[in-house]
Amino acid sequence: MNTFDVLKRLTDAKGVAGNESAAARVALELLEEVAPRCETSFDCHGSVVGIIKRAIGKGNPAEGGHGSTAAVPTVLLDAHIDQVGLIVTLIDEKGFIKAEPCGGIDRRALAAQSVTIHGKSEVKGVICTTPPHLESANQDKVKKADEIKIDAGMTKQQAEKVISLGDTVTLDGGLVSMLGKVASGPALDDRAGVAAILYALRLLEKVDVKVNIVVSFSVQEELGCRGAGVVAYNTEPDYAIVVDVSYGLSAGLDSKTAAACGELGKGPMIGYSPALNRDMFEGLKKAAQKHDIPYQLEIMGGDTGGTNADSITMVKGGVRTALVSIPLRYMHTLVETADLSDIEAAGKLIAKFVEELPI
């Protein structure tokens, strides 16, 4: 299974936060392909949940062994499946469709973009923009959140037949291959993390791991990390590894900002913050060094800045949690850019760490 092909299947499926079902179905299909032993389901919010129980070994008392599987630890592997987009809030008298951000979409990149409104059927449109000839010199060219309108070429009456308030909107665009192993497209935040976990599971499929594995492709991360906490609460893992994206080094950054970014092609970023488990952080570093997996460090002085790790770590009695991030340029636009080798290295790192658990 080719990493680009997996990523393309994931990013071609749309799933704005709160309406992730199409993307979640594709993620579940891929999960069942790479991990046929996985017991899969959707939870009440629509997150994909997979459970891979440790294979019964010779230590099972039922087979005459001396051990017990009762205390087998569980590790949760989580990446969010939702993406940023827009949500329809009004259809005005002239047929223009007002839409506001759903998640932290980069409003600077919206002007004149083609979009798809996911109504009773898919409706194509373009985000309205004023020609520069008609703008005053001091006019703010970035639309405020409540100023975004879409032209679908319809009257109000025509639009209301196929579009409802609350319908989600995605920016049009597809995954493209660039030089080397770099790829660019929409929703790499966080379909890149989903692809990394799928890569890890493929590597673990033939390994006799010592833990149970729970897989979570969680919903509503862009709305405040809502889905992952529910999965962690229901499955009660002993360990959790959250896979997300982080800031990739790009042009135009000052030296201080650039120093905090990860470089594309230099491996995944192993995160540490006071909110994360230090033993897991050290264990991930040791696994990377032991198996010659390239990695970078991401050190944070508080929480993790809004990743699912922040919610998972405090569930019930607490979960030992680590964060692995994939460097990503142009976050929350339709041209998010990542290196496939970083996704694969993240998957390999997770697989080796899980293979050697418990720490």
C-alpha cells in the first residue's frame, strides 16, 4: 500500500468538523485493510474506533501456561479525522450564501477560492471577492469571519431547494505530488496523522506485541478536542500516543519562529510539554535512536497548544500520553504541504515503541 495513495484516499474524502462521516468511512475501510484482526466501529459522535487485542500466547492459563492476560496494558493511537472548513449560516435575498469558519481556517487564503457546499447534493460555488479596482486603498483585504459569502450562481429560491443552514463547505483541491516525497493538498491536518497510524499498524500486523491496541480516528478536534476524550474515556488506555501535525519550516519566518518549526524530511517531531508523560517522551527518543529513525524535538512550555493529547491525558484517572507530530507547511489552507518520508518515519517510530511496550 503506497503512502501517497493512502493519503489521497483520505484527503479526497471530505469531513469538516461536525460532519466527518464520509472521511470516517474511508478511514475505517483503510483500517480494516491494514489490520484485518481489528474490531472496528463508530462511537456515538462518529469517531472511528478499532480494537486489536493481544494474540493469545502460551502464557494463557486456558492453554496450560503460567501467565495471565488480565493485566495486559492498552495503548491508544489517536489522530483526528476532521478538517477545517465553513458552515452555512444564511442565504441572502440575492442568493449569496453566507458561511462562517468551522475550525480555524486561514481566512487569508479564502478569496476567490472554489468550494463545494455539502447540501442535499453537492453544490459548486466560489467565495466572493471584490476586484482590486473597486477597493479603497485602506480596505482590509482579509474577510472577517462574518463577511464570507459564496456565489453558487443561484437565486435565493433555487439555493434553498438544495442548501440548508448548517451545511458544511469545503475548499476544492486535491492532493498533488511535488518534488521528491513532498505532497500538498487539503486536510493533511490531520489525515497525515491517520496515515502514520495506518503505516504503524501495517508494520505491527506481523509482530507479537505485548499490549492491546486501541485505534482512534477522532472527530471534532478542530472544535476543541472533543472526540478523542470520549474514546479515551470509553476504552481506558494505559498509554496514548497522539499523532498530529505541527509547524513546518517555511519561507518568510523570523529566526525565533523558525527555530520552533520542524524541517520537512528530517523526521517526525517528538513533543514534550509539562502536560505530557516524560517517560514516554524519553522512550520515543530511545526507540528512534535504537532503530535509526530520524526525529526532531518539539519542546513546549505549557500544554500542547490544542492537540488531542491535552484532553486524553486527563481522562478518568489519567492516561500516560505522548505526542508525535508531522511537520506541515501552510496549515489550515488547501495547500498544506508535508513530506511522505516524515509520515512513514512517524509510523515506524510508533510501531517500534508499541512493539517494546510496556516501558
